Amino acid sequence: MANLLYRLGRFSYQRRRLVAAIWTFVLVLLGVGALTLGGQTANTFSIPGTESQRALDALAKDMPAASGASASVVVKAPAGKTLMDPQVKAAVGVTVAKVAKVPEVAGAVDPYTAKAISQDGSTGLIQVSFTKSADQLSEESTKAYDGLNALSSGDLQVVPGGAVVGGPPEIGSTEIIGVAIAAVILVITFGSLVAAGMTLLTALIGVLAGMAGLFLVTAFTEVSSTAPILALMLGLAVGIDYALFISSRHRSQLAEGMDPEESVARATATAGSAVLFAGATVVIALAGLSLVGVPFLTAMGLAAAATVLTAVLVALTLLPAMLGFVGNRVLPRKLRNHGAHAAEPVAAKEGFGFRWARLVTRFRVPIVALGILGLGALALPVQDMRLAMPDGATASESSNQRIAYDLSAAAFGPGSNGPLVVVVKTPNAQQSEALVGQVLGATKGLKDIVAAQPGPASEDGATRLISVIPASGPASEQTADLVGDLRDTLKPLSANGADISITGNTAIGVDVSQKLTDALPTYLLVVIGLSFLLLLLAFRSILVPLKATLGFLLTIGATFGITVGVFQLGWGAALFGVDSPGPLVSFLPIIMMGILFGLAMDYEVFIVSRVREEFVHGKHATEATVAGVGHGARVVTAAALIMAAVFAGFILVHDPIIKTIGFGLTVGVLIDAFVVRMTIVPAVLSLLGDRAWWFPKWLDRITPKVDIEGESLRVDEAGKPAEKDLVGA
């Protein structure tokens, strides 16, 4: 591995103009393709194979009009008046006519006909049906519908609500804050504007290439609206970090007097090997999301994995070429003409990283105990974690979706925002009509139901709909329990060719949450298992990969605990712009586990590979740990702060899903880098001593040697590799 990357780094350095030209061509080609062929992202959370999705698919054939999106426009009379007042009634009529003219609206039913007026007469619902599902509606339609609030006047308040309000999360100027902070950290770390700018530039090129490729793919397949944000978030963070690690190793070697070309090649071989293995763990974790069997989750994982892979390729090819262009300008001005006794290596030996490593290894037992107990305490709120799909209750307080949700909940109860749809399908109209009566009778015995009433039927009458209004909100545990109870109650009625199923946005959300919860153990087993094998291959050790995995469990527990505390329990929620604490989005655990596992292995590889490098070159286990952490502390600290800064920029996004992911990843990176990898890991390595690197001989014989430390590039005076025997009996 090291020899291959060594040749790649030297080639990129020597043929830097060619490498730069190739990347420029690729970037232009992808950009043109994205602009000319790229389509739109989709905002759908369906899961094929679930009861709710099967019902929707059947409705698309039997009742096409009912399979489209549905929504409600809330109309509220001014204080002291009701919807029955002549002026208010006239304003409602005008509003209904305007709603019906919105593109792709199949029909709009006024609240008087639909009998959707509150008991006090102040609030009503205009029932709106669309010709397409919410994720298939054009941007023109969603914007026109969302703009209906402009019809509000002194006689009537008009607020459009439902799943069709708003579009995909937008990337705004707030994310630039994270990049700006990253730039400042790079300048401080490198002490050179050239080095900082080059590192940031290569990362941005990787992100642009990855994002352009992603939008190009939308022309051929459906891509979740959250996927570009996730890809951007990860691409920026890992792109900067990977370039930072290779550049830092190159700078250290230059400061020691190494020839620039040789230094670039060796940095690519050593730090580049760590980057390659770290990137591989991230890609495995993200691509592993496809194992869950959820289309939108698969798209998110593969999009982010492709962006990370692009960042790795840029770091291993374009970065060495860029280092060739800038020469010794990557060093601070005072070090450019110094030789092997430059100040930087001396400073590194006397730096905080070495002092911290010695402190950790000296007090290793209490540090391991305190670390485990502390992170365990932070994980306690996880036991209260609730999962649900997002609804109007978690939207921004100023959004139409949230205002409509609150008005509807106040007038008709929270369940009015998430009605359940019971689909009754039989061989003929007579049997269907009789079965509808039985279903309505069965619902009277269930708790948490406010009302159940028959709805439209298909042309032949064989398929009929029943609307069930829960007493609780769409994301509540009571409504999720109601869906299960309703299915259990109605199942015995499905006989003689009859089929009864439950669907609607609320039921789909319940099914999505259940599917993701069921898939989580399998996902973790496969992804962690594959990554364990990858780390075993890289470090040729049993205990080091095991330690890395156990450390990740501490990270994920504490991260989820803090995230639940802020976004669900409301601890300091106002500080992070959380208007209404509530359940976490259903796919958050599996997304964050995949991303954080990959990132955790990043720092594991970067730190432990340097420790092993010192160990195989003859140092005692504790000395190797101190040297490895000491040499890597500065760059790992900078990398973690950069990654956290990039993720933190997404906390400022108004979309609650992106805000939660950004917060969780920020907290997770800080905990994993500083508490787990730079504190607990060296303490555990010191406790294990030489045993940390034990590797059975039989396993050593069948395991390919990848040489992540670049051992094959180092020879002793006799011209033979100087490697320490790490294989046990």
C-alpha cells in the first residue's frame, strides 16, 4: 500500500500540470452535466413493502384522485366574528376559488360543504387534493400553494398547511461561517496563508466535484432532498481534514530538510495511507445504509459516500500536485530557509500534545474510569428517546406549516393534523359498503379516536376510504400505538377476498420509524464487522480494533444523550434555535451512527497509525503512545475543530432535520476526538502495553500486509526493512 501511494504521490508531484488539468476537466464536465441534465431532488419518506405504502400504490390504480397529495388551508375569522358572517363567508368563497386555481390542484372543498368548521365557528378547513403526490409536485405548484397566505385580509386569516408546504432545505450563508472558522484554524495551525488556502481549495474542489456529480445523478434516479446537504456537510469536513493530515506530514518533513519531491511522496505514502483507510471506513459506514432497504436513506448514504470518496481521491492526487506548485511556501516564512534543525520539530517535542500524552499514560487507570463513567452519565437521556417523522409541530414558528398546524390543533385537536386513512377493498360495491359499516363500528371501541367517517369511493364502488381522526398528534406515541391497535382490530374483518389497510402520512411515518428501528441491529452488525476487519488489516492487531469499536459505543451513547436532552427534552433548546422540542426524526439514529462511526475511525486511524509507526521502529509501547499522540495532537486537534466548525454551521439552518444532524455530529466529533481518541485511547494503549499489538501467527500468515506506516520505505544500514516483530505465538 505504502509503495503504491508513494509512486502515486511522486507521479502527481512530477506531473502536476497534467493532474491539475485532469481535475479541471472532470470538474467542468460534471458541472456542465449537472447544469444541463440535473433534475430535482425529492422530499419523500416512503418505504416499499410496508402496509401503508402498498395501500397508496393500490389507490394509484383504483382511485387515482385519492392517491395524490392532500392538504388543508386553514381559514380563521377575525375576533368577534365567525365563518357564518356574510363578509367572512364571501372571503372564504374567494379563497376557495383561488386555491382551486393553484397548478396541479385537483379540487378544493370549502369548509361548509366538508363540515370542517370548529364548534365556535371561528376556524375552518379548506380540503385540498392534488393530482400528484407531494414529492412529485412541481416547484411552481408548491410555491403557489405556499403563497396563499397572501390572501389574508381584515376579514379572514388564510394559512396553507400540510406536507406540501415548503420545499427542500436550502443552503444559505450560515454554512459559510463554518468554512470561515475552518480557514482561521488552518492559518493558525500552519502559520502560512498559502498552506491554509491550498488545503481549503483542494477540499472545496472535492466538494464541488462531488456535489456536481450528485446533481447529475438526479437526472437518472430519485435523490432525497436531504442528500445534497449531508453530502456537502461531510464533503467539506473530511476534505479539509484529509488534506490537513497529508499537508502537515509534508511540512514536518520539509522543516527537517527533506527534498520537496521526496517529502510529498512519503507524506502521500504514510499520511495518505491513513487517509485511505479512514476514508474507507467512512464510505463503508455510509454505503452500508443501503442495507436498511429504505430508498431515501440509501440515496443519502450513497451520495455522502461518493462525496467522501471524491475527497480521498483529491487528497491523494490533486493535493500532491498542488504541493508541487507551492513548493516550500507551505512553511512559515521563518522556516523556509532553515535546514534539518528547524524550530518546528523541536517545538513538537516540547508541545502540549507530548505533555498531555504523558499525563494520560501516567494516570491511565483513573482517566479510563472517569472517561467511561462520564460518558455513561451523558448517555442516560437516551432511555427517554422517542422517534417519529417530522410534522408541522416541529417546523419553524414563523412558517406557514407551523402556524397552520397550531391553528388546526387549537380548533379541532392535534389529531386533525394527521388523519389516518383506512382503505377498504372488496370484490364488489355491496360487500365494500357492508364492510365500511363494520369498520366504523369497530373503531368505536378504540381509545384515542375523535371521529371516524366514510370518505370517497372508486367508480365501481369496490374500494372505499374511511377517515379516522386521532385524539393525539401525528408524532405522538399514542397515535403510533393507535395505528397498531387499529390494524389488529381490523385484521379479522379481512376475509372473503376483502382487504383492509391503513395509510396516510401519519401511518407512513409510523411504518418508516418501525422499519428503521428493526433494521438498526443488522446495520450495526454488518458495518461494524466490516470496519473491524478493515482496522485489523491496517493495524494487524486484535485488541486495537476491538478498543476502537468499544470507544465508538461510548461516543454514540453520549452524543445521543446530549441530542435527546436538547432537541427532545428542551435543555437549552433556545440557544440552538429549537422552537418546539419533540421526538427526533426517525432516521436520525441510523444516519448519525453511520457517519460518526466512520469519522470516529478517522481519528482512530490517524492517531493509532502514528503510535504503531513509533512502536514498530523500536520504541516501548508507552513511549510509542506518547510519541504518537504527541506528534499527532496538534493536527488532530485542528482537524477535529475544523470538522466541528463545519458541522456547527448547519445548526443555523432552519430545517429541523439538518439542524439536529449538524448538532449531533458537532457534539459527536468533539467527544470522540478529545475524550475518546486523545484521552481514553492512549490510556488504554498504555494499560495494554505490548499486548495491544499482539497478532496470532496463523492470522498473520493469512492476512495481507498493507503497510499503513510506510515501513517498506524505511531500511536499515544493511538495506533490509527494519521492522519489529509484532506477531505473537
